[in-house]
Amino acid sequence: MRARAKRRRLRVSPGRLIALGFLSVSLFGALLLCLPVSHSGRVPVSPLDALFSAVSAVCVTGLVTVDTGAAYSFFGQAVIAVLIQIGGLGITTLGAGLVTLLGGRLNQRENNLVKEALNYPTWEGIKPLVRAVMLVDFSAEAVGAVLSFPVFARDYPTGRAVWLSVFHSIAAFNNGGFDALGNGDSVGVYTHNVWFNLVTCLLILVGGLGFFVLRELFRHRKGERFTLHTKVVLLMTAALTVGGALLVKLTEGGRISWMGAVFSSVTARTAGFSTYPMGGFSNAGILVMCALMFVGANPGSTGGGMKTTTLFVFLKSLRSAATGEEACAFGRKLKDETLHRASVIIGLGFAWGIAATALLCLFEPDLPLRDLLFEEFSGLGTTGLSTGVTPVLSVPSKILIMLTMYVGRLGPLSVATLLNTKKPSPVSRAEEEIPIG
């Protein structure tokens, strides 16, 4: 019996184990958030609210049905911070990292899980990579907490300011979007605080670059060349940050400062903090933010979304189809399999976003389409921005948003692969042309 059970576990794919891990941690986190010790007593928290907060934290999103700082006690906020940390690093990466830091070894199955979780191309160098990921993560969060402390120390007692600094640093670096201020206005009170905006944007960008890129940036100082992946990530990060800020400023005009436009552009790509209320954005601004949320951060990072490299490859694929030239980048030809995969990810993600928005419209006939579209793409991109409709959603809508956050964190293609239980057919059928376009 034991041997049979062991073989059954081995047959479970790494992707399914990771998906089950996220689900298990979400349910356990919801259980902890349901405990009376997790509640502040000022705001009622239902089991659905607790589950929603747990799923949002593990999926590093930031959408909430109750204000985190007002509804949860210090213990409850600490649970959410831990869930954000687990969700940002990944369950397998965090577990493997603790093992390696304590001097333990990873077996082949654990290496395979980490490779799948980090989307790493090879099994070589997994152990030093995991150790580097852990050190970078905790070091960056520690520095972020220190840099954030002067901002909160002006408005809160020392103990409270320390906790807010730690919580904010964890949420920002892991692109979580949660805040523990308890004022119902996210971080809008710091709209014009230059230091807060700079520190938060820096944490978001560093966390969203991806651990592979951070490692190569460090090694570049020693003379090593950048890989194609790093070049694309740096290019797309700069282009989306600058281009997004310009579009936000163009669509919102005098309603938002240049600093606010840059902050909105950075936070839209899965971070979820808002210094300006999203409900006040124009329809054009809402669409710009939806596009940025859909793209998201970079592979191997703490952020979600369809990923910047996916967009880059997809655009190269479109150009290749239009011109008949090879899809190339920085002097390298992109693989046909990569081009196809990017198109599938974009297609599946967009299809899910539109279909789920249509369902939200059925569930919430009294809410504007723009608010529901924004809410859905915020969940899909694991961003956490909202126009303010999250708390008033019906039960079916909240369940749908939780499912969307889960799909966004795992990736639509990964979810589709997990749902496929059929084995590939060994039969190769004859080809035939069909007119398209």
C-alpha cells in the first residue's frame, strides 16, 4: 500500500503539486483569519471575507473585501504578511530555500518543483539559485523596511511605525498591494510624499524584475554578459514604465501629477497600491491601467500577469507574420515554440478576462461595466487595484474574483495544462489547409 501511494505521489506533476500547495496554504490562511484572535473587533469579518483575504494574499494581489488595517488585529495582519511572503516567493521555493540555508540537500523531485515554480530553464544550479533568491528577498525587504520607517514614524508611534514599515516592505517587494494603515484610502495619504513614492516604486520594480535578472545584474559587474532574457526584461520594464506613465498623464491630465502618473504606471503592473483613487480615473485611463495590469511583471519575479517577455515575444510574432521576416531580438532568432506559447498565453488570458467580466455583468447588473472590467483584470493580473466595488460584490462575484486571482497567479496556460487529463495521441494525422484571416 505504501509503495502504491508513493508511486501515485510521484505521478503527480510538479505543476499540480504547486497548484495544490497554493490552494492548501490559502485554505489554512483563511482558517487562521477566521479565528477571533485575528480580528480587531472594529469591523466584522465573515468566513468569506477571511477566505478572500487569504486567497488575495497568497496570490499576491491585494484586493480586499474588508480593510486589512481596520478589520484584522496584529496577529491577523501578521498572518496576511506571511501569506504574502509565501505567495511571492512560492511555496516550493520558500521551503527549498529554508532547507538549503540550513545546510540540507534537495532531491531530484524537489529540484524539479523549484524549477517549475521559478520557470527556470535548467536543473543545473538550482541550490545556489534558491539560496540567492532567499537572501535577495529578505535583504531587499529589510532595506525597504528601514527606508520606509521615516515616512510612518512621522504619523504613528514607534512600535506601530516599525510594523507598518515591515508590512509595507513585504507587500511592496512581493507586489502584494496590501496596506495595514486602516484608513480605507490605501496609501492615498502619501500621494505627495516624494520619499514614500520613490521607496515604494523601487521595491516594486526590484521585486518585479525577477531573480534571474537581479542575479545577472550583479554578475554583470564582474564582466559577464547579459542573456537575451535579461535584455528583454530591462527593455520592456523601462518601456512599460515610461510609456505607461505618459499614457496615464495623457488620459488623466491635471487630475494627476507626474509623480502620480509614474507611481500608477509602476504599481499597475501587479503591485496594487494607489495614491490616487482609481474610481476617479477617466474611461481612457481605466483602459490604460487594464492593459498594464494584464501585462504584469517579469518571469521568475514576485509579480503576476501575462509577463513582459510574453508581450515582447507576441509583438515580435505579429511583426514576423506581417513582414514575413524571422522573429529576432538582439541578434537572436526566437524559437517557433516560444512564439506559439506567447500567443496562447495572451489568447487564454484575454479570453478568461472577457468571459469572467461577462459573468460579473450578469452577477452585478447595477454596477458599471468599467468598474467590473477593471476589477476582473486587476484580479487576473494579481494587481489589487480597484475602483472601490470589491466590498459590495455579491457572493458569486467574490468567488469568481478569487478564482481569477488563482488563475492569474498560476498562469492561464498552466491552469489549462493542469485541467488536461488526456495523454497525447501517438497518431499523427494528415494535414489540410483551411482559409483564415
